[in-house]
Amino acid sequence: MIHNLKPYPAYKDSGAPWLGEVPEHWRIRSLGSLITARSQRNRPDLPLLSVVREKGVIPRSSMRDDENHNYIPDDLSNYKVVHKGDLVINKMKAWQGSLGISSQYGIVSPAYYVFEFQMDDHMFGHTLLRSKSYVAFFGQVSDGVRIGQWDLSIVGMKRIPIVIPPLSEQSAIVHYLDHIDKRIRRYIRAKQKLIKLLEEQKQAIIHQAVTRGLDPNVKLKSSGVEWLGDAPEHWPVIPNRHLFKETTRKYTGENEIQLSLSQREGLIETDQMKERSLRTASYDNFKVVVPDDLVLNRFKAHLGVFFASNLRGIVTFHYGVFRPLKEMKTKYFELLYHTHPYKTIYAGVSNGMTVGLQNLSNQNFYKIKSIVPPLTEQIDILYFVEKETHTFDRAIEVILREISLLREYRTRLIADVVTGKLDVREAVKNLPEETDETEVFEESLAGYEETTEEDLDIEPEGIEA
């Protein structure tokens, strides 16, 4: 994959321990000497841009509805103008990689830094500053304000050493990394399609079991609920208000484990989550969860983020925590609420002006009706589902690990190439001629730190200026 890349023949000390040695013929300049603050405003007619961790600077119009969580004021006259080639930084999240070189003309929030940036090849500068080595150093020159918010020091930022290869090498590096990136994306895309197929097969097994039971000859009757259709005639259909009640257990300061909901893994310790799921600075209004509680993320109910708890701990007040009112298996209802009909109905009764942040109220949760098998059948269904889906889960885990290793490899390769640890000058001469891509890939070189499913685990943030 890396074409037997070798180091450059001669190196020199960069003067920065975190950067190490760089090719002898590369220049090194401070970031401050390459940037000039841009203060142009009063262009509300220009396209609105956003800075995101995954891709850098992008048109806000290109974002999915469930990514657009920030408030946009009616008056955009104070927004900063961005020119092509400008460096734009979200100063509170530079440590996460929320920065990049803009490829278009537009305006951004006044909370962002905007600089004219002197770099011959803009894509090289973009890739360099977003590489793992540089993003980590942006974190070192940021000061903690609150959990998840670190204010980038302008003085510290200007001292960051920037490596500058000759223009021909900048172009060669960009071309080589783009080629490798496309190869990796093709492989990841194929693996993602396989995961989707396995998930569909797995969900078909679960759906049949939780909505029809295990007897293929069971007699059916109308459930009386249009969107639910038929159900086994001996399964009652009961409003959730008669099945669950929200708990009132408040956290009182005892030593408890903080828990968070992962769309893939369920309710787990917050420390086991991905980097974007951060520990809170305050536990005010947190709720205590015990095993067999039904825990839901009110803002993600339409995605099926309902899980039965296997742990004791505390969760944010954004979550709903419900206790069964009768003897039943909460895990069965977790699986039931993950089916397409229930995700659709929960989406329909959730309220919210922002797509992706619809709130499911207790009132609306309680009025939804659930099909309820006898307890013995719930137990049998859970055993059957675990046995029948185990192979799918193992296969998906293996594929996800392969994808993770590829992403780690790509991240490391990018950092090694843009900082001169590996020489691509000869390799780029032998690259095959590129053909037009006919498929839209989910990842790109500009956003090599992709959004994964776990990025859905982030708690709703405050409104950002």
C-alpha cells in the first residue's frame, strides 16, 4: 500500500520535539509569519460556510439536516468574509481538528479565526494543518474553558512551526495522498456495504421474532394500530403508560459511574466512548440508572436509541429513564423499539425545530402502544435472537476492526508524509493514471477523520455564535 516508501536522504532538526527532524531542504517558518488576520465583514449576501472536524471548511448548505445544530441569526452582517485559500479555525475546537483551508468564497461565524494564509499549494497546507501531529499541537496551545471547549491561544498558535517543501514536492505529496486515499475509500466503502447487508439480515431476524414470535403457525389478528399491522392474537397491545414509568432517582453525590448511550453498543461507561463523548463538568440533575431500566436518548429516539440497562450508574438529564411496571424483559422492548415501525412512529411524535434533535416527551412516549408477549415468550425470543444473531455480530465486529485499522493507517501515513518522514517523490512518478470516480464515497482526504456511528453519541451542545 505504501509503495515501499523510504525516508529522505538528509534531515535537519526542526527545533520542535513533537515535530522531530524534517528534510534538510525543507523550509521552516512560524505559522504567525504565514498568516494575516482578515477582518472583512458586511457581506451577508455570500454563502454561509461552516468549519467541521471531519472535513474542514464546507458550505453549510452541504451539511445534513441533523448536523445543523447551531443557531443562525437573521443579521449576518457581522459574519467574517472568507476567501479561497484562507485558513479558518474554530478556536474552541481546534484541538479536535475543526480547522482548514477554504476552497471557496463565503462567510463564517464571527467566533472563528480567519487568516490569509501563505502556502503555494493550498491543499498541502490544508492536509498539513489537519494532520494528526499538528492537530495534537493545536491542543497543546489551547486552554481549557469547559468540558469539550478549549480556547486556542493566538500567541501559542503563531509559534507553531510550519514545514514548507518546494512547490513541486507539495504537489507530489497531495497527488500521492489523494491516490492512496481513494484506494482506501474504495475498500472502506465495500466493507460498509457488507456491514449494511449483514445488519439488514440481522434486523430481519429480530423483526420477525419480536413482532410475530417464534411459532411460524401462530394465529394473527389486527393489532388495532394501523402502523403496527397484525400481531399474534394472544399478544395484548398495551399503551406504554401501563408498561413503564419514569424514575425519579436523582444523583445525590455518591460514587457512581457515569454512563452514556452509544447507538451501537448501548448503555456503556462514558470513559469507553469515542473522543467526542466527553465527561461532564457538573453532575447536577443527573439520574441514577439500575439494571433493567429502559434508557432512551430523548433527542435520538427516532434513531432507535432505546436500551435496557445492564449497569448501575448515572446519566444526563437529557435521557429518559423508565422502570417496568410489571414483570417483563426490558431487553425485549429495546429490540422492539429498534424495529422500523417503532423508529418511524417515535420520529413522528417527537418535537423539535431542528432536524436530528427532536425531543420525545414523556407524554408522547406513554401514548405509543407496544405489543407484549407473555413473559415466557419474551425470554424465548431473547434467547433465540442472541443465538441467531451472534454470527452476524462477530462478522460485523471483524469488519469494523478492519475499517478502523485502515483509518489508523491512513492517519499515520498522512502525518508521516506531510512532515517529511517518508519520501513520495519517486513513488508518485509511478502511480497509475486516475480514472473518473463514478461513486460518491463517504470519506475524503479533506476529512480523513470521518464521522463514525459513535459520533451520534455526542450530547446536545449549547448554541454556538
